[in-house]
Amino acid sequence: MTADRQAWLALTAEDAVDPDLPICDPHHHFWDRPSSRYILEDLLSDTGSGHNITETVFVECSSEYREDGPEALKPVGETVFVQGIADESATGNHGSTEVAAGIVGSADFTLGDAVTEVLEAHLEASPNRFRGIRHRAAWDPNINAGSPGAPPEGILLDPKFREGYARLGPMNLSFEGWVYHPQIPEVTDLARAFPNITIILNHIGGPLAIGPYEGRRDEVLETWKQSTAALATCPNVVVKVGGLGMTFTGYDWHERDQPIGSEELAEAMRPYYLYCIEKFGPDRCMFESNFPVDKVSYSYNVMWNAFKRISEGFSDSEKASLFRDTAKRAYRLGISG
């Protein structure tokens, strides 16, 4: 995040709503790249902006892979990298937030049963924090087909993928479902085929509003609702409520002269987020930041204020689930191994 972007975000300043409410942020990234950097100090700057962030969960982002060795094992370098950050956070020299209390890595399930070696290597690198795998599946013929790093069409339905995916169950690991909204039925099929594996749907299933979906928000919303309702019938699925700050959702927030405030942001998010909570229930929903990706559109403080405005009508126990308890349970935080 550049200094100019930070200065832009600072143009919209708000006091934190309900600042003492405990929050587990179940989805953020770390990377240190030539053109962009988001590491411990950057996250702590955000988590320290007014809300009570008690724990966080790191989710893979192709960061700090091993430069040599077997190709399949290169993603383990990311887990080693994040475990080091977690160890630094645990020294107590950086405040009370337990950073990367859970770690989600990457593995290629199309290896089939051979992916077991990769999963074991992740667990060896982080025996007390490693919790699951995200094998990115987001694909759309008009959005990213043929792009570098894009997954093949229908990866979640591929028999070889499922052979590898099946290894998660015996190892007590979860799966991060990162798809675009037309693919949600594929997640439902996967969930029903493997009811013993927890799926954590990322970013409410990625509703698209660019390319051929531009100008069709109401139509997409209805399609997304139908698919989301079907997915919610699978008891082994929980959902991360967030991600609308990404530009493929079609909002112009990142282009404004002044960043959006939490009241307007909450109003835009409500149709999606309240529907998720209605269908899944608070005990299977968790608000997420998706930082620094969503930081292109709004600040950390404004985002959590928006989430709190959306949840104003919920009971204290329901808020506890949405902001912390669902995440802690899904990622088994506070449980060794």
C-alpha cells in the first residue's frame, strides 16, 4: 500500500463503533514484493486503528514460496514465512493481537493422493497453527480464463482434484472455497460429496459485476441468492462475509476523491451480507477483512464500522458469533494441533 493510498484512506476518519467488541479477523494476507508490501507492521497499523482485534487468520496468497526443491513443496515456504511472523507476534512486543493464530496454505490437489506429502510438510512447518488449504478455483470465461495463474474450468469437479481433496478429512484440515458466483453450485456439489470436510466459502462466493455482468447487479444478486441458499443446506459449509471491496464487484469506491464512509458502505453491503446471515445463521458466518486486497476501497476502521452497523439488530450472542466465535470454531483457534 503506497503512502498516497494511505493518505487517501485517511481522508475519511471515523471513531470506532462499539470498540470493545472482540473480533477475530479470519482472512488477511502477508506479502513482501518489489511493488507491494504488507507484513506484520502494516497489519498491526490496521488492526490498531480502533477496533478490538483479538486474533487473525492468514490465508495463502502465493507469497514467499521456496525457490528450489520439488515444485509441489514450494508453497510450504509461505507457511514457514507466516509462522515466523506469528512467532514474532507471540513475543508480546507488538501488542495483544494474536496474529496468524491460524494459517491457511496452498497445495495442488490435482496431485491426487501424492498431495499428502505437501500437507504433512505444511503441518511440520506450523504444527500448532496450520489449519487448511486454499486451492484457488475462481474461474470465469469472461473474467480470467487464460490468464496467468488462473485455474482450469471446473477444477472442483475434477476426479483427480477430488482424490487429493479427500486427504483433508483424515488430517483434520479445512478447505477455503474461493470461486466466482456462477461456480457456487460446484462448491455445493463438493460439499455434498465430502460431508466430513469443512468448507469455508471465501468472500460470499464472489458476486461479479464487471465484464458481461456489468449493469446486471440485480440479476446477479438473484442468481447468487439462489445458489447461496442451496449451499447453505450443507451443514459442513461456513461463509466469510466480506470481500466486496475487490474491484470485480463493480463498485467505484476505489476511484472516488474521498473514501466511502461506513454508513454508505453498510447500505451497499446489506443485501448480500444479511442474506448470507439469514441463510447460514450467525453460527456459520464470520465477518472478514480480506486485507490488504479490500484496502483498495476502504480503510480497516471504516470496514469494521460498516460490519457493526449491518449487525446492529442482532443479539449479543449472535454478534459474538459473527465477529469472533464462528471463526475461532471453524479454525479451531486455541486448540493445539
